[in-house]
Amino acid sequence: MGRGARRRKTRTHVKPSEEEINKVPKSFVMKSGAVGNTVSFLVRDVRRVMEPYTATHLKERKANRLKDFVMVAPQLGVTHFMIFSRTEKSTNLRIARVPRGPTLTFRVDEYSLTKDCLRLQKSPRTNKSDYLTSPLLVLNNFKQEGKQFKLMSAMLQNMFPSIDVQTMQLSKARRVLLFNYNEETGKIDMRHYSIGVKATGVSKSIKRIVEMSLPDMSKYEDISDYVMKEAIVSESDVEDGPESTVTLSQDLPGRNNRKNQQRAVRLHEIGPRLTLDLLKIENGLCNGEVLYHKYIRKTREEEAEQRQKFKEKEAARKARLEKKEAERRNDEAEDEDMADAEDDDEEED
């Protein structure tokens, strides 16, 4: 290549086919009603977590209703809704499968925005490229008794693309989304991390040379002076436990992250944080039979009665739709007959 000529970058990744993209779960993260500025910022942060398969710049209007989003969801391939709302007592989150449910309703007991999580760190780590792929989902301590745990696990797993551990590329493992069930409080902690790797078995001074560019050496006569001066570090700066050390099976983005080299895995919290309390599970999309309720317990007879009522209500709804459809068809048939009659009159004239 001649001097001054532009170098063309060779793309090594393969673009997913349209069929593969259609199979990927997609989401709407939105707010319902007046929620205030803080919850609006939380909605924005959760959209960031769900990237790239979410509507990042979704605009809600006061006139919009849930059915408006349900109507456009199939056209865009949207499979899940995450709806934040606020009452006088609490902030709530509903996670719903489109178009027929089920729906999980949580109370958001505590939350911290992304900017608050990053503000607590001495050297916050943020990278736009981390959001080009979906986070890896980790469900911890969800193997509990009760159908609500199975429903929660299935719902959360279906919100993210499935992965094949044998064929996945390590370069796509950039973030982790953790849902941890706390047995003491009975609540769910949601945490969001970025994944980083560091050189193992060396001090911070050597890491700076290996992973980044050469430091300022103007104060030292020789590189050995720099290494010896910076060598007075704690044992944790040098040693990495076997539980956090891995051997790379593929090349990773970053300096000297080559295949078959040992690296220490580091998780950097990037927010937001949420503490969720499951209140109820409904069979439909934000309505329907209540499959689980935290505070209300029903007998089998009451559950059977409730199911019967929902069946009757659904049958009545279908009957109304069929009646409207029949009336529409009759009106169209009458309009066609009138048009034909007018055409016949014109021909006679």
C-alpha cells in the first residue's frame, strides 16, 4: 500500500440474516401516566440495558393507550413490554409478554440511576461498543418452591436472545444482567455489569505497560526504577484467584488479549440498580386470571369460579366482535348492491 493511501478495513463479522433477527426477542420500555423526572430517567436507563433490541427513542404521548402499542408491536417484532408507572405510595413495573400475556407486576422498592452508580466509582468504565450486543442473563437463586419462580424465570429468559456456549463469540460477551433472589427479604435484586479482562500475576505498573501505552518515564533513569518503585503494592494487586482466572479460547478486543492466554475477569457495575418485589402474576396482557398474588390467597373453589367468569367474559367479547364483523360485512354487501343498482340505472338511461 502506497504512502498516504487509505486503508480499507476488512469486516470479519457476519451480519445476521433477516430470519435470525425476526427470532430475537424485542422490547418496548415505556412509562404509563405521570411518573416524574426521576422515573423517566430510570426508563431511559432500562432502555439502555435492553439495547440493542429495544426502541431506544420511543416517545409516549398522553393520548396513547396500551392497545395502541399492542397494535404496532407485531409489525415491529416486539415480544415484551416493560411498563413503569407511579402511584402515591410506590413505583411499579409490569413485564408483559405480547400479545396475550402473562404479565408480572413488581413494586420497585429501591432504585439507583446509572449516573448514581458511576458516580460512586473512582474510575467508571463506560464503552458504547458494550451496547452493540445483548447482555448475558444470569438468574441466581430462582430454584425455589412455587409456580411464581418458574413463571419469572421463563419470562426473564425469553426476553433475551438464546446463546449457544459452544459457538458464541467471546467478543459479544460484553455485559451481564443479574437477577438475584434474596431469600431473607423475599425480593429480587437487579444489577447490570460490563465485562472486562485484565492481565494476571503482575503488578499495576506492569499492567499499565501491557494493556495501555508506555507511562511517563521522564522522572526515571531506567524502566527498572519505575517497576521497582511501583512494586510496593498490596498482594491483591498482584494475585488473582483461580475462580476469576480464565484461559481465553478466542481473541478478545483489547491489547494483547490473545487466544490461549490467561486473563482475570472483572465485572464493573454500570447501573441501574433495582430492588423488585413481585406482587402478582396475571394470565393475560395486564389483565386476566390472577395466577399468583402475594397478599391474596384463594381456595380451589374460588379459583374455579374466577376461571369460569373469565371464560364467560371472553366468550362475550368474542361474540361482540363476531357481531360487529357480521354487521360490517352486511354493510359492505348493501353498498355493493346499491352500487350495482346505480350502474344498471345508468345503463338503462
